[in-house]
Amino acid sequence: MTYTVQQIADALGAEAAGDTTLQIDSAAEPGDAGASDLALAMSPKYAEALGSGAARAAILWPDADWQALGLKAAIFVARPRMAMSGVTAMLDTGQWDQAGIHAAAVIDPSAELGEGVSVGPFTVIGARARIGAGSAIGPHCTIGKDAVLGPDARLREMVSIGARATIGARFIAQPGARIGADGFSFVTPEVSGVENVRRTMGDQAGARAQSWLRIHSLGAVTIGDDVEVGANATIDNGTIRDTAIGDGSKLDNLVHVGHNTRVGRDCLLCGQVGISGSVEIGNNVVLGGQVGVVDNIYIGDGAIAAGGSKILSNLPAGRVVMGYPAVRMETHTEIYKAQRRLPRLARDVETLKKAVSKQGSSD
Amino acid sequence: MTYTVQQIADALGAEAAGDTTLQIDSAAEPGDAGASDLALAMSPKYAEALGSGAARAAILWPDADWQALGLKAAIFVARPRMAMSGVTAMLDTGQWDQAGIHAAAVIDPSAELGEGVSVGPFTVIGARARIGAGSAIGPHCTIGKDAVLGPDARLREMVSIGARATIGARFIAQPGARIGADGFSFVTPEVSGVENVRRTMGDQAGARAQSWLRIHSLGAVTIGDDVEVGANATIDNGTIRDTAIGDGSKLDNLVHVGHNTRVGRDCLLCGQVGISGSVEIGNNVVLGGQVGVVDNIYIGDGAIAAGGSKILSNLPAGRVVMGYPAVRMETHTEIYKAQRRLPRLARDVETLKKAVSKQGSSD
Amino acid sequence: MTYTVQQIADALGAEAAGDTTLQIDSAAEPGDAGASDLALAMSPKYAEALGSGAARAAILWPDADWQALGLKAAIFVARPRMAMSGVTAMLDTGQWDQAGIHAAAVIDPSAELGEGVSVGPFTVIGARARIGAGSAIGPHCTIGKDAVLGPDARLREMVSIGARATIGARFIAQPGARIGADGFSFVTPEVSGVENVRRTMGDQAGARAQSWLRIHSLGAVTIGDDVEVGANATIDNGTIRDTAIGDGSKLDNLVHVGHNTRVGRDCLLCGQVGISGSVEIGNNVVLGGQVGVVDNIYIGDGAIAAGGSKILSNLPAGRVVMGYPAVRMETHTEIYKAQRRLPRLARDVETLKKAVSKQGSSD
């Protein structure tokens, strides 16, 4: 697919200058750009490399002197990452060129596929499943019975959609995403050591060894509109009610969301985040990479946790935390600085003890 | 599948009251329950919502006044989660309705499938593999050559069972579980920086840059009876002997078990737990979410680690730990409280230094 | 496959003694070894168990008295793990016995497969993809359009290779590895709370709730020679330039490498390591299990991080770190010891305060 510089500028709602009829078929870093690439040089720092590439057109910062940079055309943007969203969407050539239903897909006769749905080879679609119009289902996917997928879904290869899952519009799933695994829920016939430890904060209280009985997941997963789930991420079915992900939330690779948990709207869960069961997460929450969240707590709207934080208790709305256990970021910084000084502090106390002892004895 | 209230009570070994011939086809939370649902209201707190639902039957706590709650029938249980196990098992409608061997499965002629085994589309079963009677193998699975799977296995879609794996009865694997990946085992021709750091606790001792040579995994994985492995979890082959998981142990999503490690009976490894190679884990051990275990240590029977703990040394039986590095939970709590007070402690010491200095000079 | 003791010794470049014509078909631990197994007893500790097995041949340490151990033949090695690499490579019987292109693979007519390539059932190979000679592509793999795979690749089942990926010689991918998922890259129309927190170190500065716009990944993944990627590990596509993994680097199971990140040569990334986007990692870097690396930093050549470390800032070459946040290992040890003594230190300060107060009042 090829666009003129003007078409790209119009799509971004941005100003353009120079020969805006130049044809663009790809984007590149300034030093790597060829004649039909749009160089991405949104700050003077990046523009320096334009000379070592062959770009004729670039995206620049407002009021940049494009002619002095040796360009034939330029687009000017104020918020570079926003421009990146628009330009990468236009120039994305996608993963496959599939069309229609591949002959090697196995689709239950009772499944309903909307207009323009494409299905890759070796995909299995179960009884009564419904796939919204315009969706592209990649190769090797499994879509369970009674699952509902909204319009314009994009499923990469080997994605699992469990039975009875309900998913909104424009869903994106990366390879190996698992929607609707069974929840991890077990019970012992008598009170277990874990239950005692939770009650006593550390004492098993003599619980004897027992085997685990399985609690099946009768619930499923409900996902809103505009959600994206990363490669090999997993979202478990609820026990009775559905596990839920709100509109606009994005889950990165290898994220785990436990059974019954509810994630609100427009949240970002970064790589390898792990959320236990029955957690309530508000809207616009951002959890950095490898954050962990203990079960049965809530995290208020707009809370932010730095990468690696382990959240062990409720967080109020807007709270910014870090650490294990996670505390306010400024508290963490204060504790951390004091820790670095701890060995010196210990030496100071030793010195003081001797001084006081000497003074005491000299009294 | 439909049951009467009496049938469910009998299965749970529980008392029932009222019109126990009422037909039940599903379970629901009290506020969501319809006329053919069994409402789960095992405590007075949950029972409050019965009024906003349409349940005619519910599971309640012992001696609950079911008639006052507007019900037509009730079942009474003392340990709610135990009842959940029984009732969810009865009412689980499963992921597929598959029967028999799908025409699009590829099964080696030398493989042996027991009576009543079903195999989903696009599953591959290797030479001499044996599948126990009553097993249901989902779509897109790969079962390696010489693998043995006990009776009544339940494999969701896209499960890998490596060559020569040996698995007991009633095995459950969630989507994308990987049994029998190769171990992560490499060696450098000369002593490496990592080996020196381990020996010296921090000093690379001038080791030079080298490339890594692969140690192949000749061992496989041995798994006992009644084991469940979560979505996208991975268990590596042993180097010479098998990596082993004992009877009754349950592994959650995205758990990693390294080569040669042996996990005992009835352990729970929660979401994203990572266990290095050559670890010996006893029976009834519970590791919370995101726990990490360093290689070549042992963890005694009944030990419990809170979520996020990093276990860097041997744990005796029954020990309850938390933190990084993991220490006794009460030690962790004590250290943590002291840390919170650290900035104040530092100020106290500063004040003391001034006071002592002044006293010293006034002597 | 069977070898004589002499053939194995020659392959290892090691000395052998006794009846070196003995036939070996497998390796075993000393206590488990049968008559055609090579027992691995590279230290006197392991050799003790030879008596309880039936081994006739073993690998021993230099100058071991093999006849006194009751053996008929022996091989002597100085660096046991190096010998393990050679002997396990020889005796590995592999995962499948596949040959040729399976009839149930779907291969685009424009794809180019080198000499001797085998392709398992249900694998999909896209337009213009090129597979190097001698490669074995397992079942259920997806190889995207325009992807290039070097000679002698070994792909286990259900591996994803994204469109436009470029991979060198002798690539090994464990089951469920995902090369070329889309990067996790989103932007809000206006400055977000996360951006403010990063700038202010903890203050959201009143950012309002917004939805996330997607930045597509136009880049792909470039991987060097002799790289191995573990089960269910994920490597994301770059935004514009490719995400890159250097020659000889090994990634364990469930490792995550974010978009634009560049990993150098001969690195080891152990189980569940998570690397954010735009990280620059040098050569010969070793990251222990569950290490996390924040985005946009660099890690110098030969740096080593202990398991569980969270690396939040640049690391110079050769640095050995531990902790959250990661600090020099000796600093971590010093801080940790001081922490363990913290409760006592706090009591000492209380005592001092009383003593000083008393001395002050008695002046």
C-alpha cells in the first residue's frame, strides 16, 4: 500500500510542506531510510542521522527547517508518539494476506460467521460460536462453543477462546493468548495450613497434610471493546460469574489474570504482570512489568504501580506505588535511601554506645 | 445436564429441605440467579442478594432459615468451598462436546488409544504413544513418541506432551501447557564468570567471554496421578533422570519447572511461580504467585511461601516464609516494620549524636 | 543409535580405558544404569552408586581407578559439564522421527524450502518465506510471510515465527515460542499520568483519564546464529527497526523481550526474565530467573544479575548485581545483613535515648 505525503499528513491532522505528492510505502529510522520511506525524525536529535540515510520525506517537529535538512517534503507534529500511532497504522502490512475461510478449518455447522470474516488454516470453531463481521481469525486458533466475538477482531495464530467467552468489538489477540483457561481453585476437606497462615499471619497451626479437591469454573470471561491481549497471556474463567476485562484495556505478553478478577476500562497491564483471583481493578490503572497483585483486594481508579511491585493490600484511587510490599513511591524512595545508609547508621550507633557508656562510667 | 436439589445434596453428602424435586441446571451468584439456578449463598452476607435474584433453591449455611429467605428448597453445608467443589463438578458443561477420533487428527499407527478415548481435530500423536481409557485429547495437541498418558486425562487445546513423558491418571492440562521442553542447560569450555560469582559471592574473577555449549535433555518428565497443569505453564525434561511432579500437585498458569527438579505430592504452585533446575520440593508445599526458587536447594514438606517470595536457600519442613530473600514470615514482618521506621530512626541517631557530643564537650 | 565407548571418547576428545568396543545406546545416573548405558559418574561422590546399578562403562574423573569400581571400560574427563554437552548431543534420540513435508502442512507456493527440510503436520508457511537447508520444522508451527530461517533450524511444535523475521543458522525453538508478536506500545492523546510520574518520580500531576491508541509494529525480529528460545517465551517486533538477539544467546522458558530491545552475543536469559522495550544489552550478559529490566536502559558486556533482581538503571560492563532495585552484590549483602539486625538496632537506639536523656538530666 502506498500513500502520498499529503495523505499521511491528512490522516494525522498535521501540516505538510514541500512536494507532498511524494509516494511513501514504509517508515524508517532516519539513518536507515530509503527514497520511498518516511523518516521518523520528530526531534532535532533524531534528525542528525537524516544525512546518512536517503530519505526524501520525514516527520519533523513543529517549525523544523526541513529544507536545511535536505528533504523534499515534510510533515510537522507536536506529540510524536501520537503521530506514531497514526502513521504505523497506515503503513502496517500485517501478518497474513488471508481471505475467506480456509478449506482446512473445522467450523461447526451451528457457528455463525459475520460478513467478511476470514479464517486461517487449521482453526477450530465450536458449536453456536458467533464471530462478528470483518474479523480475521488466524491459523491454529480454537474458539469454544457458545463463544461470542465482536466485529473486526484480529486473532494471530494459536489463540484460545474458551467456551462461553463474550468479547467486544475490535479485539486483538497476539499468538498463544489464552482466554478462558480454568481457574486455579482448590479446596481441602479440612482447614489447610494456608488458611491458618492467612488467619494468623504466619502460623500453620498444626494443619495436617491433605489432598486438593478441584473447584470447576462454571463462569467464563467477558471482555469489552478495544481490548488487546499479548502473546501467551492467560485470562482464567470465573468460578460462577465471569472474569471481566473492561473496554480499552491492554494486556502485554505473559500477563496472568486469575479467576473472578475484574479489570476496569483503559488499564495497561505490562509484561508478566500477575493478578490473583477475585481482584477488583478500577479504570485507567497502570501496572508495570512483573507487578504482582494478591487476591481479594481492590485497586482504585488511576493507580499506578512501578515495575516489580508486589501489591499486597488495597490501593486507593490515584495512588502511585513501588516495592515489595508496594508502598507510596515517595515512601519507597525514603526507605530505600535510608537502607543504603544503614551500614553507616549501624556504625554510628556502635560509636554512640561506646561514647555513652564511657560518659556514663565517667559520671 | 439437569439435577434435582436432592441429587445435588446427596452428591455433597449434605442435608436438604423443601421441594427437593426442583430441577437445577446451573449455579449462580444470589443476585443473578434464575429459576433453574442453584444460588450459592453459603453465608448470611451473600444471602442478602437473594431478594434481587429469582432463585428458588440455594446452598446455605447450617440452620439457615431458608423459608424466610423466600426459597422453595435449600441445601445446608458447613464448609462452603468443599461444597463448591462438588456442585461445580456436577454442573460443569465442559469445553467441547467431542466424541471419537476426529478425521483430521494425525495418529501414528503404532500409538495405542484406550477405550473411549476422544481426539480433537489437528492433534498429532506420535509413535508408540499410549493414551489411557476415557481420555479426552483436545484440538491442536502434540503428544510425542513413546509418551504414556494415564486414564481419564483431560487435555485442552494446544497442549504439548514431549517424547517419553510418563503421566498418571486423571491428568488435566490447560491450553498451551508444555510438558517436556528441553532443559535450559549450557556450559562454557572454561570456567565462566557465573561460576566464579557463585563461588566468590559476587566476583567474576576475570573470567573471559565465551560461547555456550548445549547440554541436551536425555531425560523426560514423569507426572503422578491427579495432577493439573495451567495454561502456558512449562515443565522441562530432565538431563539424565526425569523431572518429576508428584501425585495430586497442581500448577497454575505460566508456572515454570526447570530440568531435574522434583516436586512432591499435593503441592500448589500458584501463577507464574518459577522453579530452577535440580530443586527438591517435598509434599504439601504451597508457593504463592510469582515465587522464585533458586537451583539446587530443597524445600521441606508443608513449607509455605507468600506471593513474590524469592527462595534462595533450603527451607526446612513446615517453614512459612516471605520476602526477597525469603525469610520466616514473622522475621519479614519485623524487618518490614523496622524499615518503615528507618527514616525516623536515622533522625533519632542524628539527635543522639548531637546530644552526646554536647554532653561530652560539657563534661 | 549405538556407539562404542571409544567413539564417545573420541567425540569428547577424552582418554578411554578397558574394553572400549562396548556398545552404548544411552546415558544414565550411576544407580540407574543398565548394561548398555554409559553411567555418568564424574566425581567420587556419584561413583558410589555404581555398585547399585549395572553399568559396565562410565565417564569418570581423571585418574579414577575404574577397575576398582567394577567397570569394564571408562572414559576420563576433567570438566564434567563439558563432557555432558558432548555425550548428551550424541545420545539424544530427539522428539520426532519426521522426514519430508507432511501432506497436512499448508505451504505457500512462493515459499522456498532448502534441501532436506522436513515439515510436520498442520504447519503453515507463508508467502515468500525461506527455510534453510536441513531444517526440521515441527507440527503446528506458523511461519509468517517473508520470514527467513537459516540452515539446520530445529523448531518444536506450535512455534510462531512472525512475518519478516530474520533468523540465523542452527536456531532452536522450544514449544510455544513466539517470535514476532506485536510490541506493547500505546499512547494517549494528551500527556498521561504515567508520563508525569516518570518525570516527577511519583506525582501524576492531575493527568485526566484517557484511552490508549495503538502504535503498530512495522519492524520485525532479527536473530543471529546459534540462538535458542525457550518454551512459551516471547520476543516482540520492533516499532520501526527490528528487535534483535545476537549470535549464541540463549533464552529460557517464559522469557519476555520487549520491542526495539537489542540483546548482544552469548547472553543467557534465564526462566521468566522480563525485558522491557528499547533496552540495550551487551555481550555475555547473564540474567538469572525472574530478573526484570526497565525500559530504555543499557546493560554492559559481561554484567550478571542474580535471580529476582529488578534492574532499574544502567549497568556498567562486568557489574554483578542483586536486589530490587538491583545494586552491587556486595552492597546488597551488606544492606541485607544490616536489615536483619535492624530490629536490634532500633532497640539499641531506644536504650541510648534513655541513657542519654538520663545522663543529660543528671548533669
